[in-house]
Amino acid sequence: MSQQPLIEITDIGRKYVIGAETIHALKSVTLNINKGEFVALMGPSGSGKSTLMNILGCLDTPTRGEYILNGINVSDMTDDELAEVRNKEIGFVFQTFNLLPRSTSLDNVALPLVYAGYSKSKRSEMAQKVLESVGLGNRVDHKPNELSGGQRQRVAVARALINNPSIILADEPTGNLDTKTSVEIMALLEEIHSNGNTIILVTHEEDIAQHAHRIVRMRDGLIEDDYLNNDIKSVSPRLAALREKGSDFENI
Ligand SMILES: Nc1ncnc2c1ncn2[C@@H]1O[C@H](COP(=O)(O)OP(=O)(O)O)[C@@H](O)[C@H]1O
Ligand SMILES: [Mg+2]
């Protein structure tokens, strides 16, 4: 696979000043992620994972250092400029799904397209397609409270995919799901990764992190460890069968 840099972060820091106290949530983080990687970001509570994810997702800017996303220097952008980059480049999946409760699956998934300027019929057509791709073609008219937790997270994943973003950022996507449903969501993320998407996943569960191809561990606002996972656990039946046959995964 060609090594195209997607994320280039150099010596970034993020501090919060509260009264007389300064909290260095990120001290100095340097990290490069290429297109097509599947990275798990781990570390104890308070180690800076969410702060780093917020910066990666252009929801926040570092107080020091440089961030180049897909060739664009986003370190010093205004909030409006960041919002535009975010809409185009990033798909978010959260622990708590963050769906609009009174909207159908179709409308939740189609929402990001409103800002992209598509017509209503085009938006519905695109949302229908993505919902089918995550196995929810028969749940398009359901509202979140008419869906199971796993189905809600599938809707959220479909919404993250709809703009064809360069990166999927998932902050504890299985944190609110039981083990069986977590496995289904990880299988879905594996499929999405095998289609060429870049995924960065925050988790504190070793089991979940084992699905990723690279593991980055944080502690006290620093990267403590960063290594390729030699023991990838695959739960997607399709991918597991391919693996059994000894297919070259990077070229599926
Ligand atoms: N908005 C904020 N204001 C002040 N301190 C914050 C804020 N967000 C995070 N922090 C602090 O920064 C550190 C890192 O937090 P966070 O990135 O949320 O860690 P994690 O996601 O790994 O649990 C913690 O000490 C936290 O209390
Ligand atoms: Mg966090």
C-alpha cells in the first residue's frame, strides 16, 4: 500500500488555564498517520485521548505545534474554516451515538449532506444507500428509540460515512454496547477499513484495540508507545474467510 500521509502532527501541546492553574492535557505529541491505517488510541483516563481526538477532528486547536491534515495546515484556522474542513474530512462516531431523537434513520444520516448542498431527493437516495451498506436498509424510517443500541450505532456509522470523509474518528464506539453488539460494530469498522478508509478508534478495552492494525498508547499528555499490532483479531466473517485463504489484506 502506498504511504500517503493523512495526519502529520508535530510537537503539539494543548493546555487549559483555569484560574491560577494550568493543565497540560497534551504536553508534546508528534504523530503521523497514513491513509488507510486502522489505529487504536489507548491510555488511562485523563491521559489526553479525547483532547487529541478533538484536535484531530478539528473540534479544537492546539496551543502549540503544527497539524497538517490531508496536506492542509489546520493549526491556525479560524472556527469557520475548521468547520468546513471538519464537514469535508471527518466522520465522527461517539459512545452515546448522538443521533437526533425525533428524526428517522434516513434523516439522521442525510443531515451532513444539507451543509454540502445536495438536493433533498439526492440526500435521501445517498442516505438510503449508506444505510443499506451497514445492514439497515429495512430500518430507514425508524427513529432512534425504535432501534437497538447496535442499530443506533450503525446509523451513527452510516452518518459518519455519508460525506465520504478522509478519516473516521470513533471515541469509545462500543462503550455503551454489550459484548455481542460490540463485536458486530467492530466487524462493521473492519469492513469499512478494508474498503480503504482510515479509522482512529479510542478505546480502553484491550479486546477492542486488538482489531486495529496499530496501537498508540498515551500517558500524561504524551505518547508512551506506538507499535504495529501483530496479533490482529478479526471478527468480520468475510474478512476472516479471506484471511484463512491467506489473502493479502492490504490489497483487498
Ligand atoms: N475543557 C477542559 N478544561 C480543563 N481541563 C480539561 C478540559 N478537557 C480536558 N481537561 C483535562 O485534560 C486532561 C486530559 O483530558 P482528556 O483528554 O479528556 O483525557 P482522556 O480522554 O484520556 O480521559 C485531564 O486532566 C482533564 O481533566
Ligand atoms: Mg476521553
